[in-house]
Amino acid sequence: MRHLPSLNALRAFEAAARHMSFQRAAEELDVTPTAISHQIKKLETQLQLSLFIRRNPHPLQLTEAGKQLYPVLRDGFDRFATAISALHPNPTATTLTVTAINDFALKWLGPRLPNFRESHPTIDIHLQTTVQVMDLHARTVDIAIRYGRGAYPDLAVHKLFSDVYIPVCSPSLVAGESPLKTPQDLVNHTLLHCEWVNYTGPDQPTWQRWLALAGVTGINPNKGPKFTGESLAIQAAIGGQGIALCSSIHVADDLAKRLLVSPFDIALNGFSFYGVHLHNHLKESQIVSFLDWMRAMIVSSVTAYP
């Protein structure tokens, strides 16, 4: 015979540990924060263990016992939900909430969503843009499109595609008064810079790194306008304000439309885009369909660069 604590107490603890907030747990379970606190105290009494470190005004923290218990309950409740959902499959439209960084959503993903709707009419996409890393265990988002090296513990990780960083500018600059025939010709042009949110350390795709790779000298790699957001730098380049160093993914459409050109075939390696989600997700089949569609779309939208 199983001797288990109250299910309500376990649910209250799992929600509070997932959100690290009694208030947000109460909102999810449609009770008061006092009720959450009462259930957790009841659980701690039954277990004769403290599960949270409560040190106002410091943020809520799990004790070692809480850290041990939380992932077991989280995975257990996820499996319950999966099993129950399988008993009553829903034939109607499914909504997938997808989060992505602003530039990727604006320059690549957003413009292609009509194609996804045509090919998958029973799946609706709710696209959220952010520069923050979303906690998928909070279950407010189904899929996160992340940019990095692929180290995302405790999540299902699907590599989608990689990019490189290339110089781009308006076609008018290439054959203007100071034509761009070699990288050294950049000495006569304005460099446009991005303040990178998703890069830290020496891997940033900066003009300093690109100029060194190209063997260019006599140019101040830090001089020129700076933009918070790659999309702003891209628009400035389209407007003929200078030359920007941008992701080949983000400029793919503008290159195809000849709004931009890449005057040189020298590129800095970027990272990769990944689709990540919770293991055993209730909408896993729809998630896989969405990620497979993204991989297929990249084939027709990105020009190959070295």
C-alpha cells in the first residue's frame, strides 16, 4: 500500500517550485497564496523536512530536499497529463506558443508563417518575441527557438540550422563614388554596428574580428553608428547609411530581393538555431511538425556562404 502525502499539497509544491513564487502558483491553481503556503507547510510537516528557504526579502529558494523532490513531481505530473490527453484526443485546432528572439521573428520566422498555416491548417501559431530566456517549465510557452551551442539541459533539443555573419550593404554603395572591390575599400565607408544581446565574450561577430580575418588594416573597427538590435542595423544598411555585419539568416530575404548585397565572400561563423521543448510534451507531434517545417523552409530561403 502506498503512503503518499496529500495530492493537493504535492501539486501546490510542484507549482510553487516551478514558478519559484507562491503568488504565481496560486494563480495557476486558482487558489490564494495563503492556501498555497498552507498546503506546503502541511507537506513539510508530513515529510518532516523543509522544502523552501524563506528569507524575506530574498527570493524563494529550494532546500536540498526540495531540489530532490521537485523534478520527480514535475516529470510525474507531465506524464499524468500526457496519459490523460491520449485518452481523449482533440481533433480541433491546436495552438502552439512559440518564443523567439526579436530579430529572428521579424526577419525570418514571421514572414514565413502564412506558408505554415497553409500547409498545417489545424495548427495555430502564437508567436512571442523576447530577448529573455523563457523558462519552459512554467508551461506558458510550448517551443523556444534558441540561438547558441545547443547546451540546454533537461529539455528536448532539435538542431535546426546554422548561420554565418557577412557584410551587407545597399547595391548603390558597391558601384558608387567609392566602389567596394576589395575589403580594404571599406576604409572609405561607414561601418554599422550591433549591440549584441545574445553574444558574450570573444565570439561576438564584431567588425574587429571580421577585419582581422580579411587582413584589412588602417580602419578603426569601433567607429560608426551603433544599433540596439540587428533589424535596425539591417534597415540602416538598406537605406545606404553604411555596411553592416549581419546574420545570413536575418538578411536572406533582403538579399533575395536585392535590397542588400554582400560585396565580399568572407564570413564569420555564427552559432546554430535550436528548437527546444519539454520532454513528453502534450503537443509533441505538432511541435515536431513545426520544427520539420522550419528545416524545410531554410533550404529555399538562405543563400550559401563560405
